[in-house]
Amino acid sequence: MTELDIILDVYRGLISKIKTSGIPVKLRAKSVVGTVQDDPFDVWIEGEIKKALPKTFEIFHSGSLTTPDLVIRNKKSGVVVGLEIKKLIQKPNGSDSRGLTIDYNSSLPCGSTLIKVGEETVVIPCYYLFALLDNSSKNIVTLILLDGDFLNYDFDLHKEAKYSNYTEYNHGPYAEGSIRHRKMYTYPNPLNSKIEEFHLRQILIAKKAEFDKVSDRSNITDQIIREDKFGNAFYYYLKDDTNTEKVDLASLNTLKDIFEACKARKPKERTASIPNIPPIK
């Protein structure tokens, strides 16, 4: 069993809930779930994955503000994979609520991440689940499950980000203040409603080389090429189990520059916000 086999089971389990209006979501109230940091959607996803996976799997919830949100382990094979969950709510006009980018608090995305097994620190593969809920928050209208390397493959950069936060004390004239230095990363938002290749679909995106290791390569509809700034090209397959048309792997549609608009962004000069009142007449 490979890491992708686990993700395929997760994907199939979620897709099996699709109805004509999308994937129905039943969220528990935050007052029942816990603090405001405990997202009811994360809890719902965890419950659905437990239903989808055999009893040979165990799922660990990392807790608030910890990446990845879920850690999934096959007790027989020992294969472990992380799952980070991101959700957005549609605007009344149907668009997503973020646009080009989405926030990754204190830990930028990556296809590998660190966890501890007892006292031992190990590196595990990490996938990201993106869900766009309709305005009523009762249905998923876009579901994207993808390899974190699709967004960032630099594991060293990921590790650096995890340990770059710190607090500065003895601040201010009385030395009683402190400053919390916590970085906010904004990376591409796969749920951007302007990305027509993803919007309103329920898809799985993984490396072509990983798909070559598994038996289920059905309903692969597209090939995506990700080219980095050094001229390297990385090949991914897009699987869409809601697709009813037979597609030949030898003649797949090829997608490039999915997040091209993110690269076109320019730095903006930040200015201080100062109250402005009229002079005395």
C-alpha cells in the first residue's frame, strides 16, 4: 500500500456522498465541538474519513493551529500520511471568498511535513483538502484533494517556516510589552472560482509517478505540468471520479500555468492608517 492508495480511499469515500447539489455537509455547532479554533468542518471531514477507511486505519487529530490537521496511519503496513484541511464559503454571487491566494498561518504548504511518533521525529507525505462550501454551508460545491508538492516542494523552506516564529519581550518604555513575530504566508488558492479547470469539480491531483504505482488510474482526465523558476517540469495527473467519459491516458488534455496570476502580483507599499478629522473652523 502506498500513500496515494490511502488518499484514493479518502477521495472515494468523500465522492460517494455526492448528490446532484454537491456533497451534503452536516456541521455541528462550534459550541458543541469546542473552542473557536476547532473547526466543525474539520471534525466532519474526520468523521467521513473514518467511515470510508477500513478498521485497519487510525486517525489522529493534531489539534488547533497544528499542521497537518489529520494524520492517517495504516496499522498493518505502517504507512502514514498527513492531511491539511482548508475550506472557504461562497459569496452570494457564487465566487470564492479569497481569490488568488489563501492564508497558510505560520506554516507554508508542502508535500512533506514533520510529525512525532513517540519521541521520534519522522517525515511524512502531506496532502491538502480544499473545499468550497455553498452560501448556506450545507454542501461542498468544489472539492480538491492534492499533493502538497503541487503548491510547494521545498521541504527545507517548509521546515524553516515552522521554526521561524518567536516572541520578543521587554518591549516598550516600561519593558512590559511583547511582540509576537508570527509569519503569515499566502500561497495559491486552488478554490479560486476563476480557475475554471478546478471550479465546481470534485478532483484528486497527485504526481504522475505516484499514479504509476497504483492499480486505479481510472477517470484521469488531465495532465498538469508545474514548471518552477529553475526550469524544472513536474507532471501531475488530475482524477475526476464524477467524469463519465472514457479518456485515453496517451491523449490527455495538458494544463499549464494554473496559478499564473499569482506570479504576476507586484509588491504594494504599505502605509500607516491615521485618523483624519476636519480642522476647527
